[in-house]
Amino acid sequence: MNGLYEERRIVSAVWQPQMPSYLSGLFAHPGGFFSSDASYADARVVILGAPMDWTTSFRPGTRFGPRKIREVADGLEEYSLAVGRSLDRKSYVDIGDLILPLGNVEGSLQVIEHAMRTVVQDGKRPLLLGGEHLVSYPALQAVVSRYGGDLAVVHLDAHADLRDSFFGERLSHATVLRRICEIDDRIEVYQFGIRSGVAEEVEYARQRTHLFPLEILDPMREALPSLKGRPVYLTFDIDVVDPAYAPGTGTPEPGGCSAREALAAVAMLGQLDLVGADLVEVSPEDDPSGRTAILAAKIIRELLIFMGNPVASAAAGLAE
Ligand SMILES: [Mn+2]
């Protein structure tokens, strides 16, 4: 540690996110991920939390994800050996968690979309902390409103999330990628690491997405070069990682990648123009060790380095 730990705590006690008035009424819990030095006006990347778990089908608890990820981030260094670069604390700001109407799915999605749309229209790159995976749907609605059909979506997950409905609900964390596909027919969706789904989803994927089952690194090496130069949105479900490394999630699925492979995958994404990203499904109550949230925080750190500074991507190949 380099003295930063104490500095962070002091800063987070007095720090104000300096949100513009058109956003400030939407947020509770001031942010403070890695104690950024930027104001909202100056930041290139904007971190925000969506503490929602209203449609979680198995173990609830992802509403506590954003808070836990911030808490454990205090234990990480600012420098990434995989990237060969430090966080630029002037490049990002953490504006805290959205105030969402408890149990109200559509109302919550509206709040998330409004906040994300505002951030994107302000020319910034959002980094959304879930929450359950359904939060990615309004996030993508907002991002598509700016980038249109040229957008590609990279989806890392144990689950295909392509059902048309789940227990009668069209808005569910089990249908979220299906809803995203429906926003605009031109959006290309690349799914990696998928190891759970039903036949209906695989059939839909054949028609509509690029689905790569089980593995992440080899298919990413194959598919990502074609995405260079295009705007890319990343949706990272922590349950793509094996429950041995990331037990703190609501619907764990054995047979996933290691933490190291997940970080190597993130490093590869640094080659792309990430215009927005989310990290979802961290459920701290299921993991007293905290390792899931620590992995999530490290992934966020790497994403911040890439998204905060486009030059950083040049070093990304090192980590493969
Ligand atoms: Mn999942």
C-alpha cells in the first residue's frame, strides 16, 4: 500500500460527486470507487450503481452488489501489471447508486434508462454496477439511442438469457439478452462462456446472436478482431466465472472460467472501443469471503483504465 488507502478514506468522507442538478435527485449513497479526482463535468467515464434484484429467480441479494464492490476496491492497487498502466483518477467519477422504487420493475428500468441516457448524451462512457442482469436492458436502450445499430454487444455469462419470458414475465434477468436483441435488429450480440440455457434459447441464438458455448478466450480471440473500430458495449455477468472463484452470485453455474481467464478476457476487450459497460449479478451475501466482489472490483479497475484512456488499449495484448 502506498498511503493511498488512508487518503481514499478521507476523500470518500468529504467527497462530493458534483453531479449536475438534472441527475442529483436520482442518487443516494455517494460513490467513491478508487476516490476519483474528477468532477462529473470533466470525467470521461461515469460509474453508477443500480441496486436492483426484483426479478432474481433463485437467491436474491444483488441489490447489495454496488456497495460491496466499492468497499473492497479499497484493497486494490491503482496500477495494473496486465495493462502496464495506472488508473487515471482524473478520467472517471463515481456518482453513486440510483434511488430505485423497491419491487417496481418497470419504474426502476425507467430510472436507470433516464440516468444512463443522460450520461451517454453528455458524451460520457457509463460503467454500470448491478444489480441483477435486467439492468443491462435500459442501459442498452440508452446507449443505442446514441450509437444506433452500429453497436456490438459483448456478453460474458454462464446463462444465455435469451428466453422470451420467464414464469410469464417478459422483463426478467433470464430474458435480458432477448430484450436487448429486440431494441434494434442491427445490433450484433456476441455471447461467450454460455453453459446454461434451454433449447428455445439455443434456437433463437442460431438466428440472432453469435453464441460461443463454454469457452471464453479462444472464441474471443477469433471474434473480437472484427469488432475493432466499432462502438462496443460490454455486459459482464460475474457468473461466467466458476463458482469456485465467484460464489457470490444469485444463480451459480458450475464449469466456468477461472478468475485469471476472466481478467485475460477483460484485457483483450481493451483493444476495442468500449463506449459503455456493466458488471452485474454480484451478490455479496452469498460470499462471506468477499472474493467475488474483489474480482469484480479488479475487473472494474481494468475497464476504467481502458475506458478512461484509449491509449491504454495498445498494451492489452500483453495479458493474453
Ligand atoms: Mn448469468
